[in-house]
Amino acid sequence: MLTVTEPVLKQFDRALSRADETGAGSRCLRLVRGHDASLSLTLETPEPGDTTYEYEGRTVLAVPEAFAGFCADKMLDMDEQGRLVLTRQA
């Protein structure tokens, strides 16, 4: 299962709070395959089968079941510049 650090969850919560002002409603950030086979985030409603991550009672991230195997040994964190980093856990 993907490990997501608290700083990342907090940052996602802040981003969603700003999106709420524009009508994001109950959507969260969802991991999706990008155009070049990379992973990216979109603002979507979680789907059945997604693994979800919460921060202070709010769902902030959804990871599709299709990515479960790929993400099993990974950690989503932030580097010193505040960029998201996906690394393999030891």
C-alpha cells in the first residue's frame, strides 16, 4: 500500500480548501496515468475500489485499484522545495 506522508496530506488539504472556493465540492485529488505514462493528479470524485487517504477527516487523495501493485512499496513525500516525490521504500 502506498505510504503518504503527513506533509503531503496537509498540502493536499490546503489545495482542496482553495478548490472548494471554486466549487470542488466532495472531490479529492486522484492519482491517474498521465499522457506520457507518468503519474499525475486530477481533481475527481473517488471511485469504488479506490484506496483513499484522509487528512483531518477529509478525503484528500484517491489511488485507483489498478495502481495498487505499482504503489505497494512506494512512499509519496515532499522534497525541500515542496515538490512531490514518489520513492521506493526500503
